[in-house]
Amino acid sequence: MNSGWRRRAARIGALAAMLCGLLGLVLLRLILLVSVDGAELVKLARVEHTSALKLAAVRGAIVDRSGRPLALSAQAQSVYARSAALLGRTTSAERARLARALGASPARVEALLRRGAPFVWLGRQLEPAKAAQVGKLGLAGVGLVTEYRRFYPEGALAGSVVGLAGLDGQGLSGVELRYDATVRGAPVKLRLYHDALGHQMLYAPVASDQAVVGARLELTLDLSLQALAERELRDEVAASGARAASAVVLDPFSGELLVLANVSAQADPQDGRLHDGAIQDAFEPGSTIKGILAAIALADGVVRPQTRIFCEQGKFRVDKAVIHDEGRHGWLELGDILEVSSNIGAAKIALALGARRYYDGLVAFGFGHKSGIDLPGEASGLLGGLRQWRRVGLATRGFGQGLAVTPLQLAVAYAAVANGGAIVRPYVVKAAYDSAGSAIFRQTPQVLRRAISPAVAHTVNTLLRRTVAGQHGTAHLAQVADFTVAGKTGTAQMVDFRARRYLKGRSVASFVGFLPAEAPRLVVLVVLYDVGPGHFGGLVAAPVFREIAAAALRGLNVAAPGPRFVEASLLGAVSEGAGQQASSAAGIEAADLSARSLAPAAADGRAPDFAGLSLRRALVLARRLGVTVSASGHGYVVRQEPLPGTSLSGHSLALFLAPDGRDGRPASRPSKTVGRANRARRRASG
Amino acid sequence: MPAVLAVAVVAVAFATLMVRLQVTRGGYAASQTKAQVMELRQENRRLRLEVARLTSHARLRRLAGRFGLGPARAGQLVVVP
């Protein structure tokens, strides 16, 4: 028994010793694994359990000054193929199905695959439905990659300013190129942990994909105004047969561009995004330069507003060249020269000024070098070397021949006249914000230099009003109701740069002006390229100017200075603006408005009867009387204080309106004529 | 005493295991939520784009024209100084 127990104990002991030895070996191995191979093994485990995911950069949005999007990015899928695998493991029928899913011809897909390249893009940044169809086919050798695609929800609108981003998310033109580094964002690599089955696990903090979003750029452009300008230009291009047209609307004090529009007769959306004619094309400014010439000459002191210049009855010889005027003019003052746009007068001023001083003046106004706008590819224009500024060259440059300017340069120069003489740097990007909404930068207005003194600027401002409002002015069509416009027309011959001569019968028509002239808020420039004979700036560019300027003033809520109102324009506006349905009622109301005798009220200071009028018409009437109005409610006037016929003491008037034109209170009853107008209005609307 | 110690060791080991398990589960859940967040963000981008397309100037103008609406013309707006 004892010997049996001892044997068993010995076996147990041996087994225990063996187990201890094995355990010791395991421990030893563990120690070796940790201390010797540990670092290497950790590295291997990481490779095994982690994978990297590259998130493509998301370009930031580009929005207008009100936050309306002009460019956005969203995910899209691209389809690639590994040619050898696809050709080797699929049938031609399967590849034909793939081609149909991609919306391409089978022959084209086959040709792509058999080109010999191991990797081929079959479709970039496809619509989600198309990509899903391709994914469903499940073909070997075909893969999908998620990328970000740039979308322009407003289509071609402001395309030349916004520019274009390429398929690989790089800026190619416009703001997309100039601010590429800001708007581009950065791709982010995420490190994901996964288990043996490939399920993602989150042990380590994973970087947020917020970091990859590029900055949001806020432009200075006003989308509504830009749309209106482009539409007006398009209509005028079609009507005048012009090859292309540009428009610029600029805040003369800050340099903010509200509109930078380019329209071509042959609309090419791609080219429209790659080329910005308003800053990249130079043209001979023609007579529009005369306003700047006048400013330079006044600043120099070579002429004064009252200086009389003999305009040679329409024919003036300079060396071998003869300069002509449209009409036969004798002695003209500076204002007359601008009003009738006399080439001879301008040539004589330029000659009196001398080449060097005129040249320096133009340079001070920003011609001959870039304005510094934050857009790529800006042209400098062309002044030519001073050697070319001999007598004839100098004389013709006086009326804008022999030099080339960009539309933007011309707008900036007139902005200086409008703002009191300062050259401002124009810009289109107002601010940039990161994805959290914090401002990365904000543009601030920048005055580059002073071109003329405020006194000279004011004089030129006053003289330029005559072009639009003067009896012999060349730009009556640029008049904007209620506002005073200062500006200048231009009609220059088109230059054939290859043949180095002027094109017969083809010209560039332009108008540049600012308003309200008394307190300028906007500079508006319109240029139409390559128009036929008879299409003068005052005939084709000035009406476009008027439409754009009027809409811009409405958009900016600029009130007309003073209670001036032209009766005819008021009545025209009422019948035109009221729409067909309400035209009869509006007609009665307009007649009623004009029939109300203002003369006695104005003469003895009594308040007329406003009852039954819409607020708009009541305001028009009040403005004519020079009365300040406060209004409450909406609809039609039912009561007023002071009452009709009573004294308008203090020149203020309170109006109370009700939607149905009926007052719950018996204080004031509408007059018979107003009652008729209201009944007619109800019939028309009912 | 050794028995108590052994029980304590086993209990601590078990608790550690449970905690570890919870962390793993939490990791999976967090990972899925993260993926959802990214998906929703993409969806948000797509929807923003859709809104921008639907409210584009040209489209609104076309639609407004059908109802006889358009921008205010000269004389329809009176700006009070």
C-alpha cells in the first residue's frame, strides 16, 4: 500500500514538475515575446487590426452677399476598372450591360479597356442612380470610389466670377482658382480599428471629418442684380447684334463689386466660366475717357469749367490727321464738350495738357496697370509708351483712341470721380468662414491712392450730369426716374489687332455713370462689343445702364433725394406696373390721383384727401407735397391725420390703412371718387 | 483565507473581463454611430444642394412667371427717405 502510494506520489511529483517546467517555458516565451519581440509584434498587430480610410477634401461653398449658394460640393461616385481583370473575367455581353449602366456606348467602353492601361476611369462623379446601377452588376474588376463633386446650382449665373473647379477638386478659374487654398480644404486620413471579422471598432479617438471642409466664401455679388444684369445684357446683345457684353456695378466707396457680368452671343457655359471679359478684355474706351481727361485737366489747372475752347466747326487738323466731330461746334466750355462729346474739344485739352501730364494722370486713375482685384488673369490694359504720345497720338488719346482699358479699370476710375477722388481696390470676396462659422478673414475697403482732389471730383461730377440731363446730352436714355445720373457715353471703333487697323462699321458701345449724383452709391458700367453701325453708346448701352441702375437702387433701398416726382413718369409707372388684371382699377386710381387738386393744398398748406389710396400711391402723393409720412396697417388708406382740408402743420402726416379699404370708425368717409375707384378695383380683382 | 483570496482574484478577473467586454461593445456602437453621422452629413449636403437647385434664381423666375409674378418694376416700389 505504502509502496503504491509512494509510486503514485512520485508520478504526481514528476507530472507537477513537468507541468511547472512547461509553465516555466511558457513564461519564458512570454517574457521573450514582450521584451525582445514586443515592439515588432505590436507593429504587426496594428497593421493587422487597423486600416486607413482617406476622406476626400470637401470644397467649401461659395455664396453671394445674401448667403445664396453659387457653388456647393456633394458626394458622387466614380467608376474605375482594372482592365485585365474585367476583360478576362467577364463576357462582352456583361461589359455591354456595364456600358449601358454608365450611359456610354459599349464600343467606347471596350476601346477604353483595350487601350493597354491597367487602370481606367469609366465614369467620374456620376449621379447616385447610375453609380448604384453599376454597383448592382457586381462585375469583377470594376470598383466604385467616392469623391466630391462641385455643383453650381445657379447654372451659368455669375459663372465668370465663381469660376470652375476640376474633377480632382482643384480650382481652374475665377474665385475657385484665386481662393483655391482657402476653399479647398484638406483630405483627412482616418485610422480605423477592426476585429478579426472586419467589424469596425472604436478604441482610439477618431479624427472628425469636419476638418476636411474648406472655407465658405461670401462674395460681394448680389445674385438678383447679377441675374438682372445678365438678362439685360443678353437681351441687348440679341437686339443690337453685339458679339459680347459686360457690365460692372461697383460701390464707389468700398470697392465692393455687386455685379460683374459677361454675356456672349455664342453662349458657351464652359468658356463663360474660364474667361472673365470684364477684367480680362481690354477695349478702346472712346469718349468715356473724356470724363477722366476733364478730371486730369481740371486737377492740373490747364482748364477751368468756364474755359472756352474753339471746336473748329467740326473739323480739326493735327499734323497730317484730321479730327472730326459729330456736329459743327464753335466755342464750347468744358461742360459743353462733355455734353456734346466733342472729339476736337477733348483733343485740344489733351494737347494743352501735354503727353507726360496726361499719361501720369491716367496712370494715377489706374489705367495701364492692374486694379488689384482678387480674381486671376486680370489684364493691365494698354497705354503705350510715351514715345507714341506725339501730337496726333496725344490728340486721339484725348477722346479714347490709341489706348486700351478693361471695363473694371474704367469703372474704378469713375468710382474715384464719384467718391471724391480716391482710387479704391475692387474686390469680389467679402469674407471666408470656417466650418464652425468663424471668420477666417474679412476684406476691408482699401484706398490705393488719391487721383484727384474732392473739389475737382465734385466739379467733374456736376459736369458729367449734363451728358444725361443736358439739352444736347448724348445719354438721355440713361436717365433713371427720381435720380440724377452723372456719366459718359462712349462709342469707339473696333480694332483688328492682327491687321493693326480699325474695323469699318464695327464699334464698342459703352456707358459708364454713377448715381445718385448728389450722393453716389453705385457706379454702373455697360459695354457692348462689336456692334454694327448706328449703335452708339447712348442708344444701346445707356438703356441697359438705366435698367441695371434702377434695379440696383431698388435693391439697396436707396431713396430718391428730395420730393421730386415727374407726373408723366408716375402715371406711366402706375399703368405699367399694376398688371393687366388690375389695370382698369389702377387707371382710375391714377386718374383720381392726378385729379386731386394739389395746387390749393400746396398753396395754403392744407392736407389733401388720401382716403382709398394704396400706400404706394399715398407715399408718392406725400412726396410731391414734401410731407413726411408715418403709416400703420396695410391695404388702403381709411383715415388720416391731419384730416383732409386741415392744416399740414409740421409737414408730417399719419395714415391708417385697412385691407378692404373700409374703416371700422365713422371718422372719415372715402370721397365719391375714391369710392368709385374702390368699387372698380373690387370688380377688377373679383 | 487562501480560499477568500482565490475568490477575490476570480471576482476581480471576472469584473475586468466584463468591463473589457462593455468597452468593446461600446466601441462597436460608437463606430456605427460615427458612420451614421457621416452618412447623415452626406445626406445633409445632398439636401442642401437640392434646396439650392430648387430655389435657384432661374427656376424661381420661371415658376413665378407662371403665376404672373416678377421683380418689382419701376414705380412699384417707393423708398421712403
